[in-house]
Amino acid sequence: MNTKTTFEGIESSERNWHLVDASGLPIGRLASEIAQILRGKHKPQYAPHLDVGDHVVVINASKISITSKKSEQKMYHSHSGFPGGIKSESFNSLRQRKPEKIIERAVWGMLPKNRLGRSILKKLHIYADSNHPHQSQDPKELSFNIKKVDENG
């Protein structure tokens, strides 16, 4: 009698490429959908300790939407580790300076904070406009059932 369990791991998983247009989508809902694809939770061979997810290319990051008055009130903080080393930046200024960072930080918040999470985040490719260098990977257009919001909420 064979009592061993066979496990289909990373070798059997195929890495697909997905293209997501972020224009007009709310950031939190978009980030949660992207995190699901990056982790591989849509695949039957998903395991919490393995990286079986797909690559995601996000375009039009500068056109991301946000609800209510968060565009004026939301602040992003970082700390250098030294006393008094906190730096704060508003959502609007970060969107003008580096719109890719907004989506990256939102997705990172939904991934595990360990080696696995850092390797998963490397499969996320974010671009501020509609041009991206991943045409040769032939990314498939991916759309989510998320209601678009305008800037007024």
C-alpha cells in the first residue's frame, strides 16, 4: 500500500503574464486582486509556503483613483531609523513624483512580510503610463469586476 502523498509544487506551475489597466480603479480593491494573482491563489496547486503565482504588469498607474477626500488627506510615512527621521508625503505629491510607489505599497501591504513576500513582489511590474517593455511576454489582458470611481468619490 502506497501511503505517500505526491505534491505538485513549483516545477509544475506555469508562470503566466497578466496586463492590468489601473485607470479609474480604486487602489485598495485593485491591490487586493493583484495580490491574489501574485500569490497564485487562483491556481489549484496553491500552497501558502510556495511562490506559484503569475507575473502582473500594471499600466496607467498615474491614473489610479481614490475614494472620498483621501487624495488630500492620505499621507505616506517612512522612517530612516534615526531619531526624528520620519518623512511624510501626501497622496497627491506622491502621485506626481512616483505613481508606481502607490500601487507597490498597497500590494506589499497584502503580501506576507518575509522572504516569500519579497520574492512574490518581484513579479509585479508597474508603469505610470501605457508603455511597458513586456510585449514579448505576450501578457493577457486581465479585467476585474471592480466599479470605477471618479475623482470626486
